[in-house]
Amino acid sequence: MLKFIFNLKEQIDDMVGVMMQCIFAKIPAVSPETKKGP
């Protein structure tokens, strides 16, 4: 059960990371630092 919860947390972390990337991609000028990225 604990392993399942840990797996779920990893999946949620991945989903949040992807969502953050999508959100930042839709906002062109969040900060000058983001423009230097790939």
C-alpha cells in the first residue's frame, strides 16, 4: 500500500511538472530567464 502511494506521488509530481511546462509555454514573457531556456 505504501509503495502504491509512493508511485501515485511520483505520477502526480510528473503531471504537475508537465502542467507547469505547459502553463509557462503559454506565457511568453514570464521573466527574462525563461527566454534563455531551450
